[in-house]
Amino acid sequence: METAPGETVERKVKWPDDFPDETQRGKTKTVRVQLLEVKRKELPALDDAFARELGEFESLEALRAAVRADMEANAVREADAQVRQQLVDQIVEANPFDVPTSWVDRLSTAYADAYQVPEEERDRFVQEFRPMAETQVRRDLVVDAIAEREKLAASEAEIDDRISEMATERKIDAGQLYSTLQKAGRIPELERSITEEKVFKYLLEQNQAG
């Protein structure tokens, strides 16, 4: 039964068994409620004004184009990640090897620290995360082995070029960006990213050639 603003309704309500007042638990009482007003949320119109409120978009079409670009980029990243994992799986299947337990434990603990998992939850978190940690360690070992064998490790020149590209995109000085990344300890992360790109490019070329 619907109630209009200004109307009053009465209903019988049974207090729950965990009600704070123990003397009232389980009792049924009549409750009177008066509806003062009804509010509804309305979505804003999808127009140019809405687009300008969200950021540097001159029109709704510009906003839509940006959203499409983001979705397409995300789809490409997901597809790329799937291809990379398939390549690793093929290598592991052809060349099975054991993963050092200590490395898996170290990575699991590192993630627990990064996510600030409470002490009482750490053991459960580490056990649940263990399969993912083992997959990551195995992937890293494969990449490292191929990078070393094929001389695909990122060079200083390649790191400098990548930082210059990033600086151009962000419209800042390359030297300033390098200093920022260095202070944040992110140069090894960038080096690793470039090395992985080279390794998976090599694997993809070998896979296509085969």
C-alpha cells in the first residue's frame, strides 16, 4: 500500500531478538509513521553542459570519444595480458619446473604488507593468495631466463627513451621526471616493464613464426 506525503500509517512491528533493550526483544508493538516528503534522484541530462562539468570536454561527443578510447585501451590491455599468459603457459607446459617455496612466501608476504592486512588475517590471506603468487613467480622466472638467454634486458638508452616519451605525454621535463621516478624507487619497475615487453614481443614473433 502506497503512502502519500502528509499521511500517517500504523504498522505492527516485532522487535528483533538482538534488540539492544533486552526487555523489548521479541515483543510486537504498533508503530506510527508519518511520511513528510518523497525525494527522487534524477540523473543529469547527457548533454554538452554535463560533459563540460566532468572535465576538459567541449561537448558530449568529446566525452563519448574519451570513454570509447579508454574502453578500447582497456580491452587491448586485457587481450595483451591474456596472450602473454598463454605464451608463459605454453613454455611451462613444455618445460615444467618447480617454483622456490621461499620466493612464493616472500611475494605473498610482500602483498600482505602492501595491503596492510591485519596480523590476525595474514595467514589466511597468504594461503588464499599463494596460487596467484606462485603463478607470478613462475612468470618472472620465465621472463628472466629468456631475457638473459636472448639478451633482451632493458638498456639504459631504452629506459631514457621511455622516460622521454612519458615526459612528453605529461608535458614536463624529462630530467625532472627521471629524478621523480628515481626518488620514488620506480626506475627498476620501469626497467622490468620494458624487459617484459621485449621478451613477450620476442615470444610472440617466435610463436607466429612456428
